[in-house]
Amino acid sequence: MNNLEKLQKLKEETDAVILAHYYVDGEIQKVADFVGDSFFLAQTAEKLENKTIVMAGVYFMAESVKILNPDKKVLLVDKCASCPMVDMITVDEIERVRSENEDIAVVCYINSSAKIKAHCDVCVTSSNALKIIESLPEKNIFFVPDRNLGSYIAKNVQDKNIILNDGCCPVHDKVSADVVKKLKKEHPNAKVLAHPECKSEVIELADFVGSTKGIILEADSDSHEFIIVTEKGISSKLSELYPEKTFYYIDDFICDDMKLLTMEKLIHTLEFSENEVEVDKEIAKKAIVPLERMLKLGAK
């Protein structure tokens, strides 16, 4: 029995469904039932009827799935797969900013812990942040934890006062404008597609800025060459959808946490029902409010 056959057998025995993010290994993406960005995975998770949900992503994603599915078993392929950005904001900092500002909404990027979500008014992802924040009645917005995405929002939502937190995705934040300029010089006909977790000086060089899903959709254009400024795991889906096009990637643009996940670990997790994710009931009760608000506002 090969890995694919074994995985299918285990899924049937445990009534399991596999969710995978675009950044995980391409082999896992091929066997997943649903592959997408954070917003799509959250939308999908809320509608699932399976008894077991396997999250092929990082810890905060599995937490969100569990919050939206409190009565189901949620497994994470590797419990060590985390996101450094999650630890770049504290509840104390949120409460301090709330106390110092009137007419304020705390908006958290979905790349945050359940505990942080429980102290926020609404969640957003990179695919819906602009739309949701524009729809909020509050004038002041404390955006946590990513300063880069927050800066991008501030430049595009003129009627809000965006208060930034000093957090970031270390993988996106380390990319320099010089690296992108070099690629543009080497490939003058290539369109630059960048993720808003990048620094503002990198964003300014892009022809398109959007979520992983947005980048994938944008590649379906008249252009035939693209410089991709996000995690290289996206290459699996881009190559699958657009085999006739050429994509240039930045060296070492790798999320080590996403790359902890392997096919062997996926099978092992399901076979032994390991790495189950639990969320404190009181925290989950509060955290589901901003998550469900995101799903409602983001779908409009």
C-alpha cells in the first residue's frame, strides 16, 4: 500500500478532511481536500461536516479551525509549526491602546493566537482587510500584530486612523527592495506580484499587491512572466495552474515552520490521532466573535 492509498484509507476510517495552506509542501497540497489562503480555509472549516479535520498549516490556523468547530477533532500535522508573528502582540498592549483612544476598534490579522483574538473586535486576512476595515464605524483602528500589512492598509484606507503594532512576518520582512529591483532588471517584462506582509519599499515596486489567493488569480492575466514576492510554497499551485508561464522566485523565501510538515507526518498524525488542538472554552467563546464577524463582513 503506497502513501496515497494509506492516507485515503485513514481518511475513510476516521471521517477526516485535510485542509492545506498554499505555503506547505507541494506533495501535501496535492492530497489535501481543500487548499487555500487563511480566509478560504476559515470559510471552509465553518461548513465542514467531517468528524476529524486535519490542518496542514501552522498552529494559529488549527486554533481558528477548532474555535469554529468546537465539537470536532482538529489535528495539526506538526504541533511545532508556529508563526513568530503570533507572539509579537500582547493582551496588555491591546488594553493599553484601548484605554488611550476613544472610538477605537481592535482589528487582528488572523495570524494571531486565540487569546489575542478573544480581545479583538474583528479578525481579517490579507484578502479582506481593506474591505472589512473600510466597513467599520470606528475612526481609530489598532491593527495587530503586523506593521507591514497595517502600513499597507493605512495607505489605502484614507478615512481611518490606523495605529500600528510593531510586529511582522520575519520571512516577508527580510526581503529587500534591492533584491526585487535586481530581479526586475534581470526580467524587465515580468510583472511583480507581492504580498502585503512585505515592507512598504518592496510594495512600492509591485504591479499587484494581494493575498496568496490574490496573487494566484492575478497570474491569470495577459502577462507571461511574473516575479513572485511571497513564500515559495505558492509555486506548487502556480505551476499547476499556469504551466505555460514563467515565474521567478526570491532565494530563501521560505517559512521554516510551514516546511516542517511532510507527507509522512500527515499520515502519522491521522493514523495515531496525534497533535490534537484544544482551545480553552472561555477563550474560544470570545474568540469566535471576531472570527465570525470576519466571515460575515468578508463575504459581502
